[in-house]
Amino acid sequence: MKQLTQFNSIEKALKILLAFQADHPSWGVRELSAHLGFSPATVQRILQVLKANAFVEQDAATRQYHLGFVYYGFLHALKGTYPITRASQPFLQRLVNRTRETVHLNVREGTDRVCIDNMESPQTLKAAMPIGSRSPLYAGGSSKCLLAFCEPQFREQYFKNLTAITPLTHHTVTDLEALRMELAKIAAQGYAVSLGERNLGLGSLSAPVFNHRGQLLATLSLALPEIRYKDDQHREFCLQELCQTAREFSQVMGYDGER
């Protein structure tokens, strides 16, 4: 890949770090070089500096690089920066205790859903939702919940720019009109559900959290393995607990209306 844009060393280091994502957590030097369009020598040099400062580590067997443990130190700082993550703790804990399913808190960043906090299910078979994980707004319960309850102006602009949908699984809704209709249904009923739209075998339940102005702050979501999602009684119990908790969370954030 020919690199047309000129980047300084700091920008190159940031591009390298941002290449490590949930769907591609490790890279070899030449693979990363081809992906970014930087020379192998440049990538190797920057990775060595990052490694020396614990930002990346290298697998001795495969020689591939992955993110280092230094980032765990940033999590507490991040949670302290965003008031909603501090306020969410008792609600996340209550949902985990009552449903025994993985619970996560999500916000919109651009056209993505981003998980900013989570608590994992105590069960052996559980769904994972790592902090920092992303998905497009058209796929999955938590994503579509964000899209359904966001500002109408953003949603309309989103659809203007969304000329085609790239499916993540064969369950992903790819028809724009069908997606619009589903978002209207989510807004009317007050919650979103999905199964296998983002990851096969994973079900999602999601409800909105509002601030004192009635604006969407985040979505509170449960991630369930498919086998428990398809248990109608358990799914309905989880949905009731989720919606009640999201309402109480919204009240704590100053919301006093009905959606």
C-alpha cells in the first residue's frame, strides 16, 4: 500500500496503536506495515519504543505484537472522567446480581456504539462485552437503541450518509427502510432486542438512560448467550429488570418524564 499522506512520528505511533482493535488484537510487523502503508523499518522502530514503555508486548513464539497491560491503568482514570460511569456502578451491580448476565453501558461516538463500562456474568457460559468494544449503530440491540433515541437531526443525517449496510452476520438488518421501521418500534416500546446481529450466538437487550433534559445519555444493556436468550421466561425477566433499572438510573441522572 502506497502511503500518500505524510505523518510525523507521533501521528505514526498513534496510527499503529489504533490499529489494535477487538477484531484484530495482534499484528506482525510486515502485516501492520502493509495495513498502514508505513515502511517495515518504521513500524518496527515505533513498536520497539512502544514495547519499551509497556504500551505493546510481543509474543515470543509468534513474534506478533499486542497491547500491553499499561492500558488497565487508564481505566480508573477514564471512569473518573465520565460522571455517568461513576453513577452507573450500583445499577450495573444490581442487574448482574438479579439477572446473572453480563451488563454493559454504551455511548455513541460518531457512527459507532462504544462500551464504556461493564460487569461480567458470574456464570461459566456468558457473553463478553469488553470495555472499548465498538459496533456500527445499525447492528445489535445496544447500537440500535442508541440510534432510536438519539437526536432526530443526527439520525436523519446518519441515514443520508448510510447508502448501504455491510452485514456483520446473516442476521444483520441490511434494508434501510426495514431498519427505520425497527427504530420506530424501539422508540415506541422503550427498549431494543436482537439476536446474532453482531455476533452469532449472542443476544442483546438494551434500554435508554436519559438526563434531566430528556436527552439520551447512554444505553444500559444485557448480553446473553443464545441458549438463555431463547428461554422466553428468562429473557422476559431480564427485560423487565433492565427497563426498571434504566428508568431508575435515568431518575438519578435527573430525568423526571416518561418516554
